[in-house]
Amino acid sequence: MAHYDLAIIGSGSGNSLITEHWDGRKVAIIDAGTFGGTCLNVGCIPTKMFVYPAQLAASAAEAKSLGVSMTFDGADWAAMRERIFGRIDAISEAGKNYRANELENVTLYTEHVRFASRNELLTASGQSITADRIVIAAGSRPALPQVPGIDLPGVHTSDTVMRLDQLPKRLVILGGGYIASEFAAVFSALGSEVTQVNRSGALMRRQDADISAAFTQAASKRWGVELNAALQGIDKEGDVLTVRLERDGDPLELEADVVLVATGRTPNTDGLGVTELGFDLRADGSLVVDEYQRILAAGEPVEGIFGLGDAANTEQLKHVANREARVLIHNLENPEDMRPMDRRAVPAAVFSNPQIAYVGATEAQARAEHGDDAVLSVIQPYGSTAYGWAMEDSEGIVKLLAHKDTGLLLGAHIMGHEASLLIQPLIQAMYSELDVNAMARGPFWIHPALSEVVENALLGLGVPARAGDPL
């Protein structure tokens, strides 16, 4: 039996917990997967390294409407893949080597582990690990629907599709959320014939309803979209995959060279033995933590056990996991002066085409919480601004929600060019509780920058002016 001062399950954001504080103390880091976690290896970083060149490819078609002749002659998929993973794989391997071989106080276990008791872990090879403090940062994995043919060659998840040998001619993507929509934009822009299949009647349906409807319409102009189609199974004959669907009781079949299953992700908690120990779990399988990132059992903190990241939150966002890690670094090192995690105004972005970014409540959520009479709502088109005219933009929108009495933002939702950048001042306004009139009229907004669409949306909310508001 090996005993440690700290044991960390997962090498993503959990890896950053090993600071100089632990020099001279014994630390174990345990991960059976690729070192570095989801974001580095199969998530935000490699996907966005595909997104950017895909945006360049798509710009050729957009330029035509503005009288500019640009030609897209195709993508060198192999070169793109090697550029991306030649860099990422080296970072992952270097991180693994550093933890395994260069730090005398750190031991790396590259195998699965589960709890034998609340302070003992058992590895797949039978090694026993005990620790004074244990952090569960085990991440998540793609969720797979249980239908015939889901394990056929040529059926991929987001973990594997970016390493294809060649760009597929025909790609069917199963799923209507952010992962499916980002890959649909990437592969269609690079030249694949893409069909995105969703079992409900709209893409991105967890977004505000107006954003979901607008995105579904925009996506349908760029690649094939099949809605209200339930997956029945996948068959393969030769190199051709056939996706069997059902819509309104009628069969629908789609042929493809590659199928991407992007129907969500599930926390890696089910193999850890946490249920047997009575740890609290949400319906999605993620662990419940308190404001100090302590694991809960029957609503009470479990002594010495903490959680962070996809295994212990519902957002499944790297910037949230990184914030949790910073909080946990402090709390592990200062147990007598712990600080809470601040979850105000958590934003997210979808790097599809068009982009989506959002923070706060949807309109339905805001009205349910505050009442119809208290909620002000506005939709401001990109095309209502000078820069929107320059772009000939007919799709982009900014939707804002505010409380009529307080003037505070309740939610912000943007779909369109660089939405992930435009939303940042709205995030800061929500976090700092800056009312919309002060935000719109206090600072200068550059004319004719695209950010004017945010300014105009703030003014368009019609929050009643108060004494002392800027003119």
C-alpha cells in the first residue's frame, strides 16, 4: 500500500493542482487516458484549431455576395491534422514525462482506479493507494446511444473524428448540440457533404428559443439538416454506412462514408465506485460539491475529498474547470481559510457557423423566475448597424433580457460574426451588476464598429431612466 498526501484522479485541470506547495510532499496523479485531459487532446483546443481554417474556407463563399472573387480549392486534411496534433501530442507527452520522470515527489499511475473506501483507491492492476486528500477530476467522455451498429468501423465520436486519415466525402452527424454543430460547420466548410441529424425539431435547443430557431435556419442554408429524426441503428456494406432513422413513424435512411456520434458527454464517475460510498450525484452522473469544491454525501461534506471539472459540475466548460482548480489550489493549501467558488455569470460560446455566445438566463427562464411583467427583452439585428451593412449581414442577432425595475441584465444571447468576442462586455456587466443604461450611455462605443449592435440592443431594452443616469 502506497500512501500520499494528495491523490488526483485525472490529468486535465486536476494536473494544475500540483504547485510548489507540494514539494517535499507525496502526490499521486492517476489517469488511464491521454495525459492532459479533454480540452487539450480532444476538446476545445484541437477543435478550434480546425474551426479557424474552416472559417477561412467558408469566407470564400461569403465574399462573393460582396463582389469579391475568392476561390476555395480544397483542404489539405492531412497537413491540417499533422499541424494540429503534431503540436498537441507533443504537449501531452511532455506533460506526462514531466510528471512521471522529472518530479521526485509525484507518482503517475496510468491505469483505471476506483474507490475501495473513502480514503483508499484501488488500481486496475490491484495496487492500493491511500491519501490524506483525494481530488476527483476525472472528466467526461462521449455518450453513445445504445443502438445496433454503434460500434461499427467508420462510426466515430469527437474523440476520434479529428484523426481521420482523409476528409470524408459524405458525413452524417448525429446530434443537435454544440459539438455536433461545430463539427458540421468545420467539415462542410472544408468540403464534406454534411447532414446533421437531430431527434428534436430544432438545433441548439438548450439555447434561448429565438437563438435556437435562428441558428437552425442559418445552419440549414450551409449543410443538410434532418430534424425530428430518431436513430434506429447503423448498418455497413463495404465502405458505405447506412444510418437508419425514423421520423413520424416513417423510415429514413442516409448513406455516409463516416458517421459522427455527437449526442452529448457523460461524466467519468460511473466507474469510480462513488455510488457505493454514498456520494451525492446529479441526474447526469456528475458529483455534487459545495461552494468550496468539497464532495457531498447526504448533503454533507466528505472529509478530505474534493471534485472539479466535468466530473463535478454541469457546465462542462474548461474556463469553469480552471476557475475551480484555482479555488481548490487555495483551499487545499489553506484548509483553515477556504474560499468559495464564484459561479456568477458563467458564459459559453459555440464556434459553429454562425457563432453563438451566451450568458445568464434564457427568456423562458427569466420569465419563470421574475414574472412576465418584470422582464424586458429586445432582439437587435447585426444588419441594423453600419458595420452590419458593410457585411450585408442578414442573420446575426443580439438578444438581451433585463429586469425592468433594477435595470440589470438577466441574460445575453448573441448569434453571428465573432459572437464570442462581442459578448465579453455583457459578461462583465452581469458580473459587476452594472445596469444597462449606465453600460450603454456611460462609456463611448466606437462607431462604426460591430460592437454598436450591443450598444443599440442595450438602448433598445427600454429600461426606464433614473436620476443621475448618463445622457
